[in-house]
Amino acid sequence: MTTDRADAPPDLLSVLGALQADFLATIPLVDPTTPVPWCGRWRVRNLVVHLARIHHWAAGQARRRQETPLGRGPFDLEDLYATCAAELHDTLTALGPDTPAWTLDDTGTASFWHRRQTHETLVHLWDLRTAGRLDLAAAPTLWADTVDEVVTVLQPRQERMGRMDALPAPVALVAPDVDRTWLLGATSRVDPAVTVSGPAAALALLLWGRTTPQDDRLSTTGDGAALREALGRRLTP
């Protein structure tokens, strides 16, 4: 299953729509009672409802309007997700990228939600398909932007919000498949304590708690304890 072209189109709203369509098409393929163990006690039905709620909430944020609660359910999972996915995509399309919006950073425009919801959907599509033992193929450049969002937007925000302490030293992340390097927690001139190298997809899943440094696709040099300590913090919301 391929969610986008290998060169990852720059139009993230189109990418979001493709990911949403893939998520919706996968829902009936996976038993809703299937565990999603890397998400605590969640089962697939919890995952689907969560992403639907996030889409609904983000549409309200983009409109600068408090969303109407969806209620507790139970829900028809396909209908719920289709409705909330369409609401988000239609809202972002109608607003345009430069429209003022409530955001999690200082951009203050609806384009923030193009990116945030693309990566929210990508990670949860991986959750859904992996729980169902189904493959997911997405462009390395798209996964690289998932890494970049954590490093440049989400993790710094977690510090600003007081949800995690600053890392004593940065963690270097190297993705040879896209020829990119990041420094996680780079708030000073201190050299990285540890370097993790591997495909952009594996690095993204590591930052989102979906894999571990023991992943065969990853290699680590430096202070492994510093890496484990960093990953034990709340890097993402």
C-alpha cells in the first residue's frame, strides 16, 4: 500500500487527503477489538475514535471556534471517521493556508494544521495497519518531515509548556535515506550525547514511541543511557 509518491508532493493538504482515504479504507480490514499495544490499553476502535476526534478538534482550531463535542458513542467507526475527516479537509480547503487560525506554535495560520494533521494521520495510519499486520509504504521524505516536526515544533513546545525538562545534551538523528540530520533538544552549543542513524521512517517512529533503539533498522553510537532517558520524556503531546 502506497500513500504518496516517492518524491512526496509539497501540497500537504493533498497528502492529508490521501492518508485519510487510506485510513478510512483500512478500518474495515482490521478487527476493532485488536490491541494497539504501543498505545497503552487502546484497541483499534479507540484509535479510530481518537483520530476522528482530533480531526474534529483541529477543524475547530483552524476556524478559531470551539468544536461541538462528539459525545461518548458508541459510534459506527467508518461513518464517524469519514465525517470527521471530511470536516477537517473541507475546512482547511475552504479557509486557505494563510487564514488566521488557533495553532500550537506562533505561525497562527491554517497552514499549521495542514502539516500537523498530516503527520498525526500518518502515524495513526501506521498504528492501524501495523495492528492489523498490514504493510504501509510512505515516502521517506514524508517521514523525514514527521521527524522535523517533532524536533522543531513539538518537542520545543513540550519544554515551553513545562511538560519536560530540557535535555542535558542534544540527540543527533541521522537519516541517510534522505540525507538529513537533526539535533533533538538543541538549546545550547553542547555536543550531542548520542547519535541515532537509520531510515527516516524508523527515526520518526522512535520519536513517537512506536519503536525502540533496538530496532534492527537503527544504529546508535555514544551514550545509550542518554538516548533512553531522552526517549522516556514527553517529546510529543
